Amino acid sequence: MADISANTIVSVRHYRNKLLADWHRPGYHFAIPDGNGTPGDPNGAFYADGRYHLMYLYANEETGAFHWGHISSIDLLHWRNHPDALTAEDGDHGCFSGGAFVDDDSTAYLTFWKYDSKDRSLDNGGIALAFSRPPYDHWERIYPIAVKGSHKYWGTTDIVTNGIVEHIGCADPSNIWKQDDYYYMQTGNKPVLDNYGREPDSEENYKGDWTELFRSKDLVNWEFVHRFYHNPHPCADWPDASEDDMCPSFLRLPDRRSGGHLTDKWLQLFISHNKGAQYYIGALQGETFIPKEHGRFSWADNTCFAPEALIDNKNRQIGWFWLQDNPEDDYNRFAWSGVYGLPREFWYDGGLRMAPIDELTRLQYNPQTFSVGRCHGTLPLSVKNGLSFRLQAKINPLKARYAGFIVRSDNITAQYTSLYVDIIRSELVMDTTHSGCEGRMLREAAPLSFDDGEMLFIDIFVDNAVIEIFANERQAICRRVYPSSPDTAAGVSVISDGADFGTVNVWEMMPSNPY
């Protein structure tokens, strides 16, 4: 066995079996294949040459640096591992997040936030690029560095204009897009906000969220243009002065589900580190983004985190989120860390619309149909596999105040998770306050308005520790739960005070992760 010992093979087999036996690990939500995915941002997503490509940030044990792992798929369900796309270089700590772009000649480019060398002997930190061509197995760095970072405050750079110093964000670059004769990318602002905008007497210009805009004609030499957008703060639920804009993804929205025409509305996905993933929808006017609508993907904490998206050959915009509600010290306890929400599709129809990708139906098997009708109270369902399933229901709310389901329930420990629509408050709710023994146990409520007489369409995914609910193609919540008796916490029930559930359809879900 060339260069591989029998002990190595045995160790790999033991590791695989350990992960297969771990109930925390999902079966069909993507989990980091091996190693420590904390931070575990999805990065560098692109579609090219018949494949979907996705990168994931993780801490590599051998180099002690942050790498970008690389996977690809033709169906968004089953993923093939590639060699790491980005690794440590010049004795540095590797890199943090960024985006991807495919040019007209099929060359793919990665934008990323690069560390300086560990001993600071090489002044080479900042925003960097790498490129590759089909089959995108090996990536080559582009030199010099695109935007040189400051040695004083990592993630910032200073630009002097007419003798005035301006502090510029030099972190978490977005994907690249082309317009007229230029390539453009954004950079995130958290390091600038942290160092220049957190104090009460800080300049107003350095408080809150924004991104910087850079452009290039050759993808090698980049120039600062200006601040890409300004938060107009039209109402209270828009980002406040404490929120940053990092991990930006900037793509046009299609006009319908499953593809369609790309509109002139642009979706800016991003995170604020304190309040999680959110979005702007707006117009691109020349070299400036004008936000017109705002929304969130996290409402109680920052569990839904670090969005990344792509446009495929059907004009679908598809995105992922990292779920960072890990159990405490999970990598040392379980020898892995890092889970993503299901890939979801985004489009525009009077507002942002979202739904799980259609491909997930290929994992469904062992269908069950329950005739429920009108429900007053709690009605148990004899779901075959309460640890891994998809459930869909079209509900007539009638005059009910709430309607939904209980999942991962255990009569012995009295633990359960509630998923329901609060009709009176116009909210979609996931309540994990009684879900288990660790993790973030709280009630999360997302706004969900609907018209009088409108039916409620609920789509629920349970995947071991991961629970995800979509409602009316307008809202979704995804979290992780940790029952103290995971094997017996498999009960499913209908809950309502008078809604008509008609029939409820449930499918077992085939695991698509290799282990």
C-alpha cells in the first residue's frame, strides 16, 4: 500500500463509523465531511460546467490554519470531495470568507479574506483572489494581493483622498459581478465598525452597516470606488448602529420559482455578527446599491448565519446558511463540527419568496398519509421514522388562533419542539425551550402575514438534530435541538385550537451525506 499504512485505513474506518453512529449528525443536511467546521461559513458557491460547487470554511488540524474545503454535485444532494481550494500559504493562518464568480471563458475566481504571514514578516494580508478552470480541482493565487490590508487593524485599510484619511473595510469580499467594462466586488465593514464606530462619540459615518465597492478591469489591479450603499433606516426593524455587514452575496433575483427571468432587483444577503443573517432587496444604479426592502433570517439570536448563494443554469438563485447553534465543545466531544441549512431557492413576487429546492423530493420514500381534519388540542401521528422525515400540510385556519406540529417529542422526558403559525400575532414560530438538555433553547418567531381566507402551507424537515420549517413560500426558520434521549425523542403530533388540516403527508428521507 503505497504511502498508506493499514493503521491509517483502520483509523479512517473507525472515524467513519463514529460519525455514522452520532445522532447529532444529520443525514441529508450537509455536514462538514471531517474536521472542525467552526467557523464553518459556506463560501465560494458557483455553477459551471454542469456542476454545483460549494466551499466551506474549516480549521485544518495539520496546518493549524483556516482552509476552504471544496465539494461539488450535479443534484445539490450528493456531494463529491475535491482537494481543498484554499490552504495556508506564506506561513499564514489561511483565510476567512469570500465569494465566487465564473467568467465568460469558464474560468472560476474565488475572492477571500487572507491572513498576513504568522510572523508578520510578509505584509500580504487583505483581499485576495484565486482562479481555476474545469474541472476546478486546483486553484492558483493571483498576485499581487487585490486589496492590501492594514497592519494596525486586521480587516481594514486606509485610503487618503485630498489629504483626508478614510478607514475602509478589507474583509469578507462578496462574489464578483461584471458591469460595462469593469469587474466589481464588495468588502465587509465589521473591522472598521469595531475599531472606529463602536464608541458613543464615534463618527456617525463609521456606525452601523455598509460595504465598500472595488472595481477592476483585469481582475489583478483593483481600485476603491466608494461606499456601496447607505442604510436609509426607514423603520425600526432595519439594521441598527450595532449591526455590521459581512459575508455579502450580491445576485439578481428571478421572477418565479424554479427559474425564470432575472429581474432588475438585486438580493444582498449578509450577516450582522450580533443578529445573524438578513437581506436587502434593491436597485443597482450605476455603481451604487439602493436598498428598498429589508428582512431577516434570524429573529431571536444569530443561529442562521453566513449566507452564500449562486445562480444556476436555470436562473435559480440558491443559497445556504451555516447553523451555528452547536452543542458546547462539539468538536472535542464528537470529532466533527459544522452543519448547513437545506439549500433554499429565492425569487421575487411582491416580496422575497423562498422554498426548499425541488431536488429534495428525490430523497423521499415510504410515504404516509394521515386523515386529520379539524383538530382541537393535540393529535399524535404514527410517523414511521420520527428522526428523519419531511412533512407537508395544507391547513385551513378557519377561526383558529394557532396551527402546527410538535416534533422530536418524548413522553418520558417531557421534551419536544413546537412548530406552528401564531395566526393572531401573524408569526411563524419554532419553540425549542423544551427541546432538550443543551444548545440554544428559546422561542423564535418570524413575521408571517397572510390574507383573510388564505390557506397555510407548512413544509417541515426533521433530520436528527436539525429542524427546519417553511411556510407559504414566504418565511422559514431552521435550528438544531438536542434531546437528552435522542433515540426515543421521535414523537410527532398535530396541534391546533380548531384549524382544519385535511390530510397530512409524511415521507421518510434518505440520508445523502456519505457518513
